[in-house]
Amino acid sequence: MQTPRFKLAILFLLLYHTPLYAENRMASTPAETIRLGWLEHARLEGLPAPIEAKVDSGADHSALHAEQIDYFQNDGQTWVRFTTVQQTTLRKPLLRESRIKQKNAASQLRPVVRFGLCLNDQWREVEVNLVNRSQFKQPLLIGRSALLRGELIDVQQTHLTQPNCPTLSPH
């Protein structure tokens, strides 16, 4: 049995905290949003030209097509050497290895490296896992952890922006 005091407490919470919560959520919405298409051109630090990327809010993390992935030591630190799009061979420090769940398949251990990424006109540092994406049309998958606040994905549009960053790296 519920006491009148309990009912009064519930009424207080509903009347006073719900509008405050809604007000805070509205205040946190950025005044200006940037619309991205589900496909965009992006620049990755180290690549000679922009590449096409799938922007996917359903993916937690970003992934880049890589082949011939080799680990090596450089001054006591583990690095990764790999060949990616445009037949470019890159070397990056290994941040960690991440176990990625795959649809209808066993999980996979992938190396994770950091890249400077230009999407629209904003540079950002992103963590990217390396995997053979040759079965996909887009060599780069941009997951939600790489998106900036205020970037919205229009799933019915493609190529709404261009990678027009002022310099070739975020630093």
C-alpha cells in the first residue's frame, strides 16, 4: 500500500524534475548543426588524396582498410606497418589491440592506431582499427566516436561536405 507521503514525493518528482530535465536537454542542443551524408569524402593524415568514407552512427569505432599488417619495434615501442588505399604504406604507433564483434562471425582482434582525420572543415584525432575492408565499397568507416558534437547524419544524402581543412594535420 502506498502512503500519501510516497504519492506526494512522486508528484513532486514529476512536476519539478521533468521540465528541468527537458530544459537541460534542449539547452545542450547546439545552435548550429552540421549535416553529413551517409557517404562523405574525408582526408586521412598520410594519404595523398581524399577517400570515400561511410559515416555510420551504428558503429562505435572507425575502421580503415589495411593489408599486409606487420608489427615491429621502434625505440622499445610497438608500431604497425600496413598498406592501405592508393597503395600507400604507412607506419603508426600501436595504441592497443581491440576485440571487435562481427555480425554472424567470431570476434576479431584488430590493431588500433591514431590518425588525423579531416571531415567537412574540421580536423580531429581519431582512433582507427585496421582491417581488410576489400569486400566493402568504402575503405573507411567513420564510427560515432569520431563524430563531433552537432554533426548529424542524413541517411538519405551523400557527399554533403568536402574535406576542406586549412592544414594537413590537426596540430
